[in-house]
Amino acid sequence: CTLGSEVALRVGGDFFFDPQPGDSPVKLVLIAGGVGINPLFSILLHIADLHQYPEGKGNGYKMGTVKLYYSAKDTSELLFKKNILGLMNAFPGKITCRFHVTRQSSQICEELQPHVTGK
């Protein structure tokens, strides 16, 4: 987003991402903390499926980009981190993630280092 961008925000409760054929592509920003990643990881997997089947195949929806921001106490508490890294590698530039840790005391593994901010 840039200054002045219009965004829709949804916090908690029932939420889902189910674009229909003909819907305009959207850019999604997903923000999770701790175990709150569970429903957003499901959305991320659905987005990967949409990227796998280009417009005209699958459901006919052209997916925009997705940025996931995910925070936890330390990298050991980042659920699905290997799967998320795999999705980023499978769909470069289309699915990106920034992990944020608040109380990291051990060395961050090399694979995660470029994607982690925090202490």
C-alpha cells in the first residue's frame, strides 16, 4: 500500500477469501500473530492454488500479489514457516512474507534470516 491507498480491514470472527470468476484482482496483506496464522495459512494455500491455475483455467480468477506479515516470540514459534518459505519460492514476487520476532535469543537459521526482523 502507498499513502492514500484504500484498504478493507477485517479482524477476527468469520472470514474467508473466495474470489469469483470475473472479480477484479486484489492485492492482499495478511497479518498474523502466533497461532492466529492458522486461518491465514489456509487462505495462503488457496491463493497458491489460484496462482497455479491461470485465468481461463480453474475458477477463472486472476490472483494479485499477497504479502504476509507474521509475528511470534521467536522463530521456533513460527508455525508453517517451512511451508510458507516453500510458497514464496514457488511463487516469487506473487507471495512474500516478513517474519517478525520479539524475543529471539538464539541464532536465526540461514534460510529464515533474509525474511526475519526483530530482536
